[in-house]
Amino acid sequence: MNRFTQQKPISKSVLSILVPVVVFFAVFFLFLLPVSSISATTKQEEIENLKQAVIRSTIYCYAVEGAYPESLSYLENHYGITYDHSKYLISYEVHASNLMPDIDVIILTNKGELPCVK
């Protein structure tokens, strides 16, 4: 080993390329982190909005006709409820014509199946 040879310092051209790339990826990941929480919040709000729309239509039907609708399809046909059937499942359980039905909205997975609970 020759002790009089100098190691070559990192050239300025490599640093001038490396620093912006590192900064770009750092900024990119900082913007990417909140996207997942925003997406989860949006899904929850979509479910709540759909449930509230079905409840409002059910109550409106009761006010107009004097009885709660017999099925969800009745609301779809007569009161304009529309939703993506491949994305949501609405549980509409009727007990009696004068009792408010139980309404639940369940989000389906990508293949139109119920989510797996572990």
C-alpha cells in the first residue's frame, strides 16, 4: 500500500445527482403516508352516507305511505336509492310495517365477497 496516494473524493457530479434523488424520495414518502389514512376515512364516510340515505328514504316512505317499505328493492324502485351493488351489501331487515327496519351497510371486497374476519 502506498501511503502517498490520495483517495479520490466523491465527485461533485455524483453528489449533485444523489442529493436531489434522496430528497425527492423523502418528500414522496412524506406525501404517501397520509394517503392510506385518507382512503380509510373516505371509505367509512361512504358507508355512513349510504346508510343515512337509506334511512332517510325509509323514513320518508313511512311519512308518505304510513308504513315502512317491505324491501330494499321497493326503495330502489320508488324512492330513487341507487348504489354500487358490487361494492356494498345493504342488510335491510323488516320486523313489522310500523317498526323501523334494521339497516346495515357492509363494504364488499374487490371480488364482490364479504370481507374475511380474522
